[in-house]
Amino acid sequence: MVIELLGTRLIAPFYGASLYVWTSLIAVTLIALAIGYYLGGIWADRARSGLSLIIAASGLLTLIIPWLTGPVLLATDPLGLRLGSFVSTLILFSPSLIMLGMVGPFAVKLSTSALANVGASTGSIYAVSTVGSVIGTLFLGFYLFPLVGSREIFMGLGVSLLILAMAVAWIERKYLNKSITTMVPTALLMAIGLGLYPAIASSGEAEFSNTFQTRFERESLYGWVRVIDKPKENIRLLTADASTIGAASISHGENLLTYQKIVAQIPHLSSNIEKALLIGQGAGHMVATLNKAAIVTDTLEIDLAVAEAASKYFDFIPTGDRIIGDARYEIRQLKGPYDLIILDVFTGGTEPTHLLTVEALTQLHNLLSEHGILALNFVSFLDQGKNPALASVSRTLAQVFSHQQIFISDPGSDFNDFIFLATNHAINLNDDLIPFSDRTWLKQRLLDIDTTHGTILTDNHSNLELLQIRKSEHYRRMIVESIGTRHFIR
């Protein structure tokens, strides 16, 4: 269970933490354990000794996982998101999981001295194994992982298994009346593991060059958060795994994300905006923009590491309450009302689809004032206005709001950011309160889409991740080509 849970933390920075990555990990775990159970049973029937060697092999194979991660991910990159994540998971984790699967049948064989007690022995062993998995999972998720990185946990687990193997080898020698030479294979595997440890420990260190410089790096509960500078291009990026969630110039700190300039026009669309809520803080540039219009903004960010990076490297200064937590939970605690809610969690990587359902949007609707506006950022392909993902977002919003307008960030480009403005009242872009230049700029980006092929997204059924698979693969390729694969490998 520990290997399965930690597996996503090594794969996610490169392939994302999508449903496909989780599916690959679960499938590979089940496949590897099934093979391990089978092979372990055969070995146990042919020999009474060897349990220590199995544990030592699992320890060594677990220890080298962080060392192999980079080369394996680079080798599987051409296979695409789904096949690449599955093959890399299969190569990295199945060897150690197969060996761990072999432990159970071998332990059953050793503990069963007569046919009469085989049921009790088997039940006891698998009960202890399951309880151990529960304890390990809770300890990892609630205590260990928030304090220690995934690479270090993998290495610690590998060394622990090697030490355990030596203890088991000593017990085997003592109770099975074996010579001390039977401990040699186990000791050899342990020596190899300890000899490789320094190289494994240093393999995940951040790289510095004249082209890219990693200024900040933190493994949080939700992914790898980095601040990456591109000095020659005067660009500073805030990334979460393989998604860019903030961009600014290094010299002056001005926002470089075009779609946020559309959001900056929202104060011109209504004269009653005084309080806003930003869900998905990122680098925090929109808070500064809204502050210029005397709008106080509460921020809701799921990742504490993102909030820390925004303050330290993007000069983010909150103007309202600063909330750290998951949106679906936290918005239930908010009272409102808000004149503007900005939902900006749909990055180029995997969207948290649970935030774009009828139920989630209804919660946000209930937090809005009578003339409130919901602004939603969504990344996708235009496909001549017939993209089913865009159509699904539009149809879902229509279930909650009576009016919506859609703006495209960069007209003329198929792959784009799209801003949905949803309200219960019509927005007049010809209003004289909007500066003429802003009216022209917005009208150039106003968009009509065909909602025929869209579906209404609900908590019970949302196929958005499937609809966005092409987008996820395209975006990941763009980021990798821009920054390089090495920045997404740990």
C-alpha cells in the first residue's frame, strides 16, 4: 500500500495525477501481487528456505525506484499519457511488488506444520498483513508524508526491508539448521543496496543552468510545486507538477498570463463589485489587479506550498481572508455574499472535475450576491467552436445560471484559455461605463460555441477527464518542450 500510494508522487510530476495514472498504479499493483502470490506459492512448495532472500530482493528493488524514475519516464514519454503512465508504472513498481507478493505464500508454508491448522495459520498471516497495511497507510498519509519527501520514504522503506531480510536470514539459519553460508545471498543484496544508496540519494537533486534555474521546490500533499526562472527570456514560472499556474517577468513582476487580462476587465462590467473570492490562488496576480479597482478578495488555495511560493517569489499580498483547503469543503463554510467569484483551478494538466459539476456550481451560485458574476477559466481546444468539453462546461453552467458569455484568450489559436462569465442577469458589452478600448478588446474575444455534443456534468457522472485527454497530452508536451523533462522528474 505504501508503494502504491507513493507511486503517484513520482509519476505525477511527469504525467499528472489524473485518473489514468491512478488506474495504472492500481492495475499494476494487482497484476504484480497476483504474479507474486503465484510464484511465491511455487517456490514455497519446492524449498523451505529463501524468505530472507525474497525480502532482500524486494528491499533492493524498492530502494532503486527513485534512481530509475528519471530514465524510465524519459523512455516512456513518447508513448503518450495513458500508455506512457502504464508502462512506466509497470517497469518501476512491479518488480518490488512481485517480490512482496511472494512473501505471503512463503510465510503460510513456513507456518503450517500440519494440514489441520492451515486455515488458522493462513487467516492469521493475512490478517496481520492487512492490519499492517492499514497502519502503514494511515501513518504514511497522516504523519510521515507531510514531513518527509516521497523519495526519502522509498529509500527508507528499501533499507528497512534489507535490514529485515538480514534478521529473517538469521532466524532461518537458526531454526532451519542451515549453515552461515545461506546468509551470503541476502548479505550480498544488502551490500549492493547500501553501496548504491549515495547515488540514489543524490539522483533527485535540482539542476541549475543558464537557461533554467529552480528557485523554489517543495513536495506538498498535492504535488511538486516549483518556481522556475528562465533568465534569458525574463520569465518566472510557478508550476504544480507539469502545469503552469503562474507566470511573471523576473525584472518587474508583471503578469504574463493573457487570460487573466480578461478577468481584469470584469470590474468594468458591473459597478457593484466590492468583494470577490478567488478559488485557485496561483501566483496571486488577479488579487493585485482587483485591488486596483478597490475590490477586496478572499483567496482559497488547496496547496500551502503554492501559497508560500506566491508570497516569496511573486510578491503576493492578500487583501482579504486567506484560506488553505479543498474548495468543495471550504465553500460550504463560507457565508458570502460575493459580488465576484473567480474559479481558476482548470490548468493545462488534469482539472479537479469535482469543482465543475452542477452541484459544485450551485454551491458557488449560493455564495453570490444578486448581481454577482462567476468567472471560470477553462483550458481546451476550440475545434471551431464544436469541442465537446467546452460544450459540456457551457451546458453545465446553463443548469445553474440563466446567462453566460464566453471569451477566448488568444483569438486565432486553437489551443486556448476560455473564460466563462456566468450570471443571472445579462451583461451589456456596449455599456458606456466600459471604456471604448476595453469594449473593443472584449468583443474581439467574444465567442459562440456549439453545445450540441456537450453533456451536463454532475457529481454522479462526469466524463470531462475523458473529453480532455487530448488537451492534457498536448499541454504536457508544450510544457516539456518549453522547460525540459528534467524539471518534472524526481
